[in-house]
Amino acid sequence: MLKIAMLGANGFIGSRAVEMMHLGDMAEVRPIVRHLSSLARLSRFDLDCRVADGFDQTAISTAVQGCDVVVHAIAGDRKTILGTLAPVYAAAQQAGVRRLIYLSSASVHGQAPAPGTDETSPLSDRQAIAYNNTKVQAERAIRQLRQRGDVELVILRPGIVLGPRSYWVTSFAEALLQQQAYLVNRGQGICNSVYVDNLIHAIYLAATNAQADQQTFIIGDREQVTWADVYRPIVTAFDIDLEQIPEMTYTYTSPSLEERIESVLASKASLGFLSLFPNHWRQAARSAMSTLLHPASTTEEWRMPESIQTTPAVTLEMALLQQCQYKLPHTKAEQLLGYCPIVPFAEASRRSIAWLKFAGFPVISSHENQLRSVQNNLSKPVYSSKRLEEKLI
């Protein structure tokens, strides 16, 4: 059986890849993480788990010994994204690994790619979003390593990866609870989505296709969907009308300390970590942070704090994403890898909502939803955190 080493096995994509490949008997998968504590979720499986830092060539070489394929699914800041490439590639070569699969991102083409964009389109590392530039530079660096080395290389460029524990699902659900959700262009922009299981299916094909060496593939879902299509199942599950979500535009302002802290808490890395904990724990942590940032006065009589309504902060990334007018094609992956998305968008949305309910979000059942939809014909719901808080009781 094919032996695959999964670097970054504790992350959203990596952990699901381990689950899917192991439970589906797709491959003998070996999870590799930086810290022992990161194996908590995967410890329920009887797997040959390893601990190795992506910056440590010797440790990685030992960890991937005997594997046919290494998947680089390590996420992080610029230093991590760029700094782990050379050690991992050298370790794979030292260990005799046949192929390295690098998970890049469709964001190398920008959040709103021009019509006609595909894998052959030129890339720029002078984009407005720093993450895009880092991933472009990472692709260039790892291609250079392949030119000098013997380990085969396949680069995958997934779009917006959706599914249980996805940053894009969790962040919007959190924004609804905090009354910070918004739409740009009423959510009519195209979302270049890919359900996580479809991406893992593509990873497996990239690991097994003999013609894939030194090839790059855009990976996406079959359907063309808008951001409204992505968000509607979530707001419906929370018993909110999508029309009640405010329309916003992007305006640059220098962020305050509170906004910078909130930006860190809302980052993909932070939400990926926080998704490991129940929703009421996350809410308690946010309340504690709010208390630190807005301490009660010691000179006045204490009183119950009033709910503070703030205007949602529109990020440049989301403004660009929600105005996208082009669906990136995955034609090359279909033709060369035989890629065909295995989970349709409707089923992907259903699974994401089921996970939100499991994670403690105030999701109502489909039966309750049907009854409430009748009531909504008489009186439309008001978009407020109070209604959501009542569902948590």
C-alpha cells in the first residue's frame, strides 16, 4: 500500500487528510506534527505518528523514512511557509522519498483573478495581500529545489477550502454571533470553493499519477457558487434572513490595538486552533479578552455592561473575494489527474452545518427550520445577537 507522510497533520486540511486516507484505506498515512500535543485529535487512530519540526531537516528525514510520498501541508506565517521548504525537500531526498506534494493556494492568482486565468498565467509577488506574495515566492522556491533535486514535485492550488473546522465557515459563524457579519456586493461575487474532501481526493490522485511530476493544478468544486450561496446555509441554520446581513464597502483605516488583537484572534491559524474547543469556551475567552481591553472603572458603582454595537470591519481580502467575477478552472486536473469532485456543494454545506451544531453553535434542526419559515411569512426575524444568545440557553 502507498505510504504517505502528512506534514502539518494537526491542521484543518492535514487532519482531515489523515482521517480520510486512513478510514478509506487509500494509503498508509503517517501523521507528522511539530509538537506532541498536536496529536490529540489523531490519537484515536492506531497510526505511526511522528513529531518533527519542519525546519529540522534531520528530524524530518527520520520521520519520513520509508514513505513514498510526502505532503507539505504546513501552514503558518511567512517565515514558516518559506523556511520549511528547503529542509523538507532535502529531508525527502535524503530519505529516498519519491514525490513531494506541496499545498499552495489559488490566491497566487489574487482574490479576484482576471477572466481566463489558469495554471499558465504569470504570477506576481507584488500583490496587495501579503499572503499571496508569500505563496508565489514559495512556489518559485520549491520549483528551484526540484530542478536541483531528484524528488518529484506536484503543486496543488486549492481555492477557498470549505468544510467542518474550516476557517471560512467558522469565521462567518463567529461573525454572526458577534453581529460582525457583512456582505460585499450582496455576496454575488463568485467563490472559488473546494470542499476539503474534494481537495484530499486531488492530493491522492497527485500522489499516484505518474505524469504529475513538475505539474501545477488548480483544484476546485464542480459547481459555480457565489459567496451568498456559501453563507446562506449558515444564516438559515442560525434562523437569520440573509437579507438582514448588512452591505459594506472596504475603507482603509489605521487599526486600533483592539482591532489588531481581534485580527489575530480571527486569523486562520487562531481559528484553526480555537476550533478544537467547544463554542462556549471560545465565547468565554472572548469575554475575558473584552474585559481586559475594557476594564470596569473602580471609581463608579458597578453596573451590568450594556451591549456594544460596532460596525463590521471589512478587510481588503474579503472585499476582493466577494467581488470576484471569475471561476478558476480545474480542467487541467480533470484531464491529467482524472480529478472529479466527489462531494457536491449541497452535501458539503450540509456537513459543515452539522459540524457547527456539533461544535456548540446555535444551529436549529431542519424540522424547526421548516416551522420557523412559516412563521417568518408573518414576521421577518431581526438580525441580533440577543436571539442567538437565547438559543444557547
